[in-house]
Amino acid sequence: MSDKISTFLWFDNNAEEAINLYISIFKNSKILYLSRYPEGGAMPKGTLFTATILLEGRKYNFINGGPHYKLNPSVSLFVSCETQEEIDLYWSKLSEGGEELMCGWLTDAYGLSWQIIPEKLGDYIGNSNPAKAQNAMQAMFKMKKLNIAELQKACDEA
């Protein structure tokens, strides 16, 4: 995979806390680079300025840039999950202190939006049988954290 384009996330002053949470949750993750504000910088000396990390092998860049910009749901990180156990794990850890939204979306305690989605969601809501797809879509609209068994059941009942 090329590193030519990567995601850059702007935090007010809590990027380091967020980074530590994210790398504790995702197995294939590590910090690649950290820089800190010097004396006389925009934030207290030693505060994280920028960082680059790997989450599940993908590069993300972070900045503590102050309150000028806020994270919002127009950009989210999409986590594809094979099992309900994965969904449950990521959902519980990332939603703690944040907000549970509809259809597998949540906002974490730092304001970053996530989609915790079963790999097979497209098979359910994009089923070639319109009745099955509609049933699965309606079931999904009633959920916050997505439930694979309930989505499969809704699809099968059509």
C-alpha cells in the first residue's frame, strides 16, 4: 500500500490521549513519529504537536492544533468486522465517553466518528432480492450497534 495519501486528523489538545486509546484497541498498530511543542509554542512545552501512527497497517496523522477546527461526522473511520465479537469489542471501547449513533455509527470521546460495520452488510442491504434488501435495511435503521444475527434474520425472513 502506498503512503502517498493518508488521513490527517485535527484535535484541539487531546490527540495524544486519542492516539493511546486507538493503538490500545487495534492490534496491528504503533506510533511511528511524535513531535512536541517547544518552549514558546502555541501550546505548553512538551504537549504533542504532531504524530503519525499505524492503525491496522494504515497511516494516520494527528495534530493538536487548538480549537480552530472540530472533527465532525462528515469524515469517519470505517471498521469492517468479521464477527459480532469484533463489533461488540470496538463498539464498547470506542463509544465509551462518546455518543452512540444510528446504523453502526458512533462518535468517540475525542469527537472522531467511526462506523463499526459487519463485512457482510452490503450482502444484506444490497441483496439482489429487493424484499430481502428492504427487510435488512429496515432492521439496520432500528439499530445503533449493528447486530449480524438480526440483520441476517431480517434478510432471511423476506
